[in-house]
Amino acid sequence: MRRMNRNITRLTAAVITAAALSACSQGPKEMALTGTQVEETRETVPATTMAEELEEKKELKDPATLQGASIDDQITVNAVSHVTGVPDKATLTFGVMTSGDNVKAAQDENSNESKKIIDTLNALNVENKNIKTTDYSIYPNYTYDNDTGASTISSYTVNTTLTVSDIPVEDSASVISGCVEAGINNMTGITYTCSNYDTLYEQALTAAVAEAQGKAQALADASGRTLGAVEHIQEGYSDDGIAYGSAKLEAAASDTSGQAEPQILPGSAVVTANITVTYHLR
């Protein structure tokens, strides 16, 4: 009996020891896993604080940060320059007006007179490509009866207007005189152009750039900065029509033989260039 009790006691002690050894062998492993999980958790924590994140967002919204304060390193000036030239081409606008008892009579007479004018222009070395019909009109003329208060058609008027372009200024007077002799009886005016307009405009642009440079340099010196290179240049509006005044001649339908040629003086033409230039400041 005593031997049996001793065996039971030994068996119980063995079981307890085995359980203890099992717990010890598993404990460190479980602790290691727990430690790894803790370390992984620590690595996911943001490196910056909330206050630092807010400060970073504020800096991103700051215009100075976005633009690099480049606006403070620029200067923009406007310059206008004028170049004067002498027009060498003239555009003449004149016409012939005829009347008749009926439309056909007035139209036939007008057609004959217009043909004589065009033939005269051709004889004066004006090509047909420079002759343009810019107006053609037919309208009735009325007679008013004071007794009855009625208006009746008494005749018809036909008017043809011709525009003759690219005439050398020195030839314009002889062209006008020749057409008056050929039958024109109204003239609305003369406009002038420069055949070298592009050259004059380029000269004006060059002068405008130099003026802009001078303005920018003066502003940079006054502000204690150094003027740098051009960053942007923009061409402004320019009137390339160049209609420089006009002359008006009223031609009578009476005999014009022996009359002196009209004095045609084109005067001067002003070509303007307008630019806006942005420079870098150092």
C-alpha cells in the first residue's frame, strides 16, 4: 500500500513537472509574437504630429510658396512709338450721275458715260483690277403739284460710283483731270496709303522696344534692383488701314477743257506701334 502511494505521488509530480515545462516552452514564443505585434503597431504611427501637419497644409496654401514670390521679381511696362512716312499711293472715289425721262434712257446714258471713264483710266495706265464699282443706284425724281398736292414721277436718276486704287500720288491729279473730262460729275474724296507700311511698322516696333527697355531700366534703378532678361512681350493693337486724311473735289458737269489740274498733297502718315513687355528683376 505504501509503495502504491509513493508511485501515485511520483506520477503526480511528473505530470505537474511536464505541465510546467510545457508552459515554460510556450511562454517565450507567445511573448515574442506579442512583442512583434507591438513593434509593428509602433511603426504605423505617423511621424509628424497633427500640429505639424496643419502647419504643412498652411504653407502649401501660401501664395508665396506656390509662386516662389516671382511677382516681386518682375516689372511690366507699356511703350508706344510713332514713325512718320509719306504716303505714295492714292485711292480715288468718284462717279457719274445721269437722268432721263425713263429708267432705260437714264441707264443707257450712264452706261455710256461710265465706259468712257473706264477707257480713260485704262489710257492712263490704270489696270482694271484696280477699278471697282462700289455703288450703283437708280431712283425716281418727283414733281409736286401745289394745286392738287399730288406727286408724280418726272424722271429717273442713275448713279455709278467707281473706286480706283493703287494710284501713285504723283499721278492722281492727272487721273482726276482726265476722268473729269471723260464725264465724272461727282467725287467723294481721296484716301492715302503707304506701300512700305510693313517696313514703317517694324521701325515703330523696334523703337517701342527700345522705349520699353528705357522705362524698365529707370524703374529698376529707382527701386534698387537689376534689370534682367525679357520674360514676356505682347504686341498691342495697330491700325494698318492707314487712311491719312482725304481731299474732296466737286466736279461740275460743265465744260472742263483748259482747266488746271487739282493740287493733290498727301501730307504725312503716322504709323504707331504699341507693346507691353515684362522683364525679370534681380
